[in-house]
Amino acid sequence: MMIEKIFAAIDLFAKYVGKTVVLTIRQSKGAMANGLILTQYSYDAAGTRQSVSHSVPVVTGSVPSGSELPPALQLQTTRRDYVGSCILQYYQLERILIPGGYIDADGKYYFYHTDYQGNNRAVVDAEGYVAQRTDYYPYGLPMRQKSADAQPYKYSGKEFDPINGLNTYDFHARVYNPAAIFWQRPDPIDYLDESVSPWVFCRANPIMYYDFSGQKAILKGDSKKETLEELQMAVGESLVLSIDDNGNLSYKEKMPDALSKEAERVKEIIDDESIDVHFHGNDTDYTSTGYALFGGAFMGNYYDKDDNTVTTRQEINPHVLKKMSDANGKPGADTLHEFTESYEGGKEALKKKKSYGPATTNDKAYRRAHNKATPQSGPIEKVCLDNNGNRVNDIENAKTVLIKTVGGDPIILLRYDI
């Protein structure tokens, strides 16, 4: 991993120790500029935080007025471990995280009161006593609290770490500094959007946008509205899908206890913080690389070894896929197939820790992803015709190629005149 200067007085770097990533912050300037380790974070291969330890310099004794001697400093070390939903302090249970709150070491329940962005504004116990209240500056830095600091989960529900002046949030995919208003590393999946810096938080508009993971699922292309409509048809009414002006995909569970299997798959993809599917929908008959686009194309993926994340790319023509799905009486099925195919390719890339090229250069990886994806609405066939409209077996001798549905009343999905 690269070495990055984040503040003037500290160095931040990371290394792999076995299957664990250890992020270390050292003192580089000041009274203790001797490589002192101030903070160490450790993460597993999936990017989940495993532990954090802080060494805080404290002054011991007193210094006479006018003395040129520096004060005596000692270190006080704290350690926190994360074991599933259990948080340990000095290897002793501190709290158990539960949906909407936590249980402390004494078995007492506490609950979060959140705003529209998911920020924890108040923490109350079962009797309604307010244990913590937090207000925020627009980019998430906590204002001075009027109550005790009962727990660290604050802006966007993420853990805030103020020790040693870090003032950072753990957004899983990346670390965010709300005072400086930037991420610790650029967005690993937003490389195609040149209009906004990949270091900037929420496109520099934290009131309108919010980011729960440090990454984002996104629909792109001139037909992203049609792409969304087809995905919505596939999942049914139990899950409501939406995109913002920039194509960021999100969902709301309308019937949580009655989600369709298609809705469960889409929810899984959106929730997965390690794999991001870039889904490009355009009204075109060709891919961005110039190959024929028979409705959808597996365009490969990129494995980022530093973040242990995968970015996938899939190109589709939702208008063609809609014709195919509707003809077979399975609305949205073929767009969902392409969405899940790209995701399945990303899962293999993450498992094997390698990137895969598009189907035209890596047919085996594409086939494995294709077979694990949700089913298509039905088969299609390629029909090659000569100048006289007669069927030929060799595409090299064809002057026209038709892509048609099979069975029932076949319809022509695409026509290529060579």
C-alpha cells in the first residue's frame, strides 16, 4: 500500500500481516518524533475492522516555571476488539451491538434516535433517559456535546475515533475525516466520473447525499431510467428501487417479510460493500469496445488488492432486454440476469483475488458467472442470412444477422446488416 501524509505531524501507512491488514499511525514531528506508534487498526481480508489500539502521550510530574527541560511523557494504551456484534475493551465485554442500538456490559438496553441520513442524534435507555445527544456540522464533525459521550457510533451510524486528534469515521470501505472533508483514499469505483474528485465526501453536498459504506452502487448510461424500470419489474413490489441524479442505486423494503427471491438477490448486491456493480445501460447495438451487443455484455471486473474490493462493469441495452423478457412473459428477468451475472463475476474475482477481462477475452470466467446468475427469460438464436435472404451456417458468408427469441411467436430483437 502507498504511504500517505495525512497530517503534518503523523505518518500513515499499512501492511499485510498474514491475512490481516494492519494500518499504523506514527508520530513524525513534535516532542515524541521518534517513530512512536500512536494508533494501530487491524482489518481482516474482507475489510472488517478487527481491533484498534491507541497509545496516548500524557504528561507526568511537573515542570518548574522557566525550565527549558521538556515535560516527562508516558504512554497510556487502550485497546478495543471487534468480535462479530460484540465490542471488547481490554478483552472485557463493553457492549453488544443490536439493530437500532446496543446492550451494555450490565445488560442494559440503549436505543438510537436517528435523522433522515441515519445519523445518531440521541441515545436513550429503555426508560427514556437521554444518555447522549449529538449535533453535527454539515460534513459530520460532532459539535460539542451537552451530555456524556456514552458511545462512539455517530454520523451515518459510523464509529467516530477522536483519540490522538484523529477525528475520523470508519466507513468500512474507506476512512473519512469530517474536519478536512476528505476520504483517506479515493473512491475505488468512481474512476469514470471526472466531474467530481474521488477524494470528496458525498459530491461536496452532504445535505442532499449520504454515503453509508464509502462506496456506491451506480446505474450509468443514457438509458439508466429504463434499466431501473426493468430491475424494478424483476423484484416486484416488495422492494422499491430508486436512483438519485447521479445514478446511485438504493432500495427501501416495502414488505420486508415477503421479499421475492429476485428482491433478495438485488438487495444482496446493493448491500455488498466489497463488490460494486457498474451497470451501463445504453440504447445501442454495440459495446464500448465495438463488439455486437446482444442485449447484454460481460465486460469484466477489477480487483483492488489494497482495499480488497472488486469493481465490475456490465453493458446492456435495456430496450432489447425488455422486448425479450416481455415476449417470454417474464418482465425484467433479462436485465436482472445481466445484473447478477456481473455480480457473480465479481464474487469470483474477490475469492481468487484477481481481475477478469470481458467475455471476448475470458470466456471461461464469463461462462461461470453466466451459469450462476439468475435465469434468463428464455433462449435466443442467431440467424445468418445471405444476400437472397437464405439461411447460411457461417457468419463470414452472411450479409444479415438476426437475433431472435425461440419458441411461441418468435420476435426479432436485433438486426445487423454486415
